[in-house]
Amino acid sequence: MVEIIETKTSCLTIKYNNLYLHSKYDPINEAVKIIEPYKEILKEDIILIYGIGLGYHIEECLKKSNNNSKIIVFELNEKLIHICKEYNSAIFKNKRVTIVNGNEKEFYEIFSRHLSLVNDIIIHGPSLETIKEEYKEMYNSIKWYKRNKENINKNSEMLIENYESNIKETYMPIEKIIKDMSGLNKNFLILTSGPSLGLEFENIKRNREKFIIVAVGSSLRKVVKAGINPDLFVLIDGHQIVYNQIEGLEDIGIPLCFLSTASKEAVSKYNGPKYIFYNEAIKDNIIIHTGKTVGAAALSIATKCYTKSIILMGQDLCLIDGKSHHSEIEELYGTEDQGKFTRTNIKIKDINGKEILTTETYNYFKNQIELIIKENMNNIEFYNCSKGAFIEGAKNIEFTEVLKNM
């Protein structure tokens, strides 16, 4: 049920299924308070907003932002778009504002792509609440993103310290190893840290010469222990504990590719070749899409290497038998790996088409990986040989089937 109600300041508000989308007293003053924490974002060339409401917060963005900035508003609730258009049509006529609605064929891809290009997104909370039931995946993804962003803000001092330490050293740029790998004309095999990692190690060893193997930091120890030396490994996490992933392996000589804000302890103590990369535009450097997960970063690097195919292994993106990672993660971090099923878990399809539960975080990671695949699937064949979630855009098949065609 939708009601348009006049407030005490004569502005309108919406009562949507008993939820007020704006203040019952002063919607404009409320909009000022919503936008206030986003002063830095308003300086950017592109400003992202989820939730249209009646547009008071959008008008505030127009007032406070650079006159050349573009404001892109995402809204899945078609009712709200029609209501806003009826009562605040000026927003739709403003050349600086673009409204992306649920009728857009590639709404999720457009949203993810833009989200990867900005530092944050402005959320109109009440508008977001109206899609909680109908668009659970989008709702949970946005909620996860905001919580993750809050954690990043809490760790901003640490990330700045990492960045300043890392760029002081004369590490090679990621472009160098990408160029070297591009000339090898081999398929890429990416080993991540899901519970299924290790099931195909014997097959990998028997066919080692067919692949360029990329390991993420948290899979490195298990992979090396199995007698497989990857061609490179990837780190993006900024916490000091990430050093645990390479402790005792500092001299193995495998190239390390690391995000500019990755743990300075891990980067500085590793003695092998090191290549730095960025997830935003820095001079003329290639942008590596991290998607907040090292698996996406490894995948993004592989797509830059002009390979014909990329195989994912251990990219389960769900809880298998209550576990979120491979068996040696507990030893690595000294904590028990207990995957938790809660009311916020999301139902998705596994590689066999059966319904399984995953977490908000893993679902967001899955979306980021699928976005990278979608952007490159015209030139690269993707195979998911993991045992968990079905990954859109990849052929979800057994590793033995992939080997038959190589």
C-alpha cells in the first residue's frame, strides 16, 4: 500500500507498506543529514546512489557536488520511480542525473561495474528496504557492501600505512609479469581456498606443463605442500596476519603479485620477485578488479594475459559440510573454521543445479567473479571445476572433462 502524505513543512513523503520513506516532519532537512557524511564522494566525477524515494537526497547531491559530476541513481522498485516522476519530474530532466531502473536488461552488471569504479555509494535506506523481499540478492549485496565499507574505513589508517610503505620500494609493475605470461600461450589455472581445493592435485601434477598456475595467498601453503609450485601468487588483504600465509615460504622464489594496500609485513618479508598492482586509476597502470576478494583479483590478472581459457578450482563460494575454506586454513590462522548458517544466508544453485545456502559475503564475491567473466567471455573460455556454487558464464564441469580437450 502506497500513500502520499503532506508533512508539517508542506513537503511530501511516501508511506510505503507502513514504512515512511522520508521524514514526517522535514524531508529536506533529513536529506541534508543523509548527504552530510558523503562530502568526499561529492567531489568525485561520478556519484552513485541506490534508492530514489522522492528525490530529496538527489537534489541535495546536485546542490553540494561539482557541477560537472554525473549522478547515477539505481532503483529496482518501479513503483517508486513512477511516483517520483509524478511528484518530482525535475530530477528526470536534469542532464547530470541518470536513473537506472529494473527494466534495464543488464541492471546488475551495470551496477557492479559502476560500483567497482567509485570509492563508495550513497544509500537511501528506506528505498532499499522496499526491495528486501522481492530482490533479496541485491538487498543483501548492498548491505554487505556497506558493512564492508565501514570495516575498510575503520582500517583506513592501516591501509594508508601499507600503501605508503609498499610504494616506497622499487617493485616491478604488474604489467611486466602480464607481458611475460602473455607470450607463453598457455591456459590459466586459478587455485583458491574453498573446501574442495586439493581434490584434483594429482591430476594437476600429471598435467602441470599445460597450465600457468595462479594461487591466492591463502591457498599457497597447501598447494606448495602438495608438490605444486604455482607460477605466481596473489595477495590483497592489508592485515598483518596475512604474513601467516607466507611465513616459512619467503624464499621459494615464486613471483608475488600484490595490491598496493596489501600487508606491508607480508610484502616486505617475502624475498622473491614482487609485482605491484592497483585497483583504481593510478597514472597509466592497468586496473586490476579486486571485487574485495583475492579470487577476483587473480581472475582479473589472468584475463589480461591473452589466454584462451581460465579454469577455477577451489572457488566454492559457499559452505561445504560447514566449512568455508580448505582444511589447512585452521592451522594457518589458529582458529577453527566453523561456517555459520543464519537467517541472512542466501539460497543459490550449486554446480549440479541443487539449492544450497551461501553467505552474503560469498554471494557478493560470486557476483564480482561473474562480472569479470561476463566482460571477458567473448575472448576467453571459463571453466569452473570447483564443487560449490554454480558460476554464471563459466562451464561448470569436472576437471577431467577439461583435460580431455587440452
